[in-house]
Amino acid sequence: MENSKEFCPYCGANLQGDPIPKELQKHYGNATHFSRKIGISSLEKDRVIKWQCPDCKQEWERGE
């Protein structure tokens, strides 16, 4: 069972969201929890390029 937590690199807020129901985890790459991170997309690149903390609103580059 995955139990890694993510934290905001600026304010340290826990970015792990609510648990994903077991029967739905397969649709989320077998993740056990939702994420609270906000994805910021680029229309040109057609993907998420940055993340934003829902608490402090700071942004950081998406790691590949």
C-alpha cells in the first residue's frame, strides 16, 4: 500500500488528499489518495507544467 505523502516546498502543507476508494484506485494508477496539488496547464504543451499549493498559492515547476 502506497503511503508516501507530498508536502508543499514553500509552506510545508501536506498535499495528500482524501483516500481513493479501493474499487476506484485502478483508474488512478493504483494511487491510494487524491492529491491536493493544483495542476497548471500549458495550452501550447498540452500538459501540466507547474503545480500550485492550495494553501499558500506558491507555484513550482513540475518534475519529470
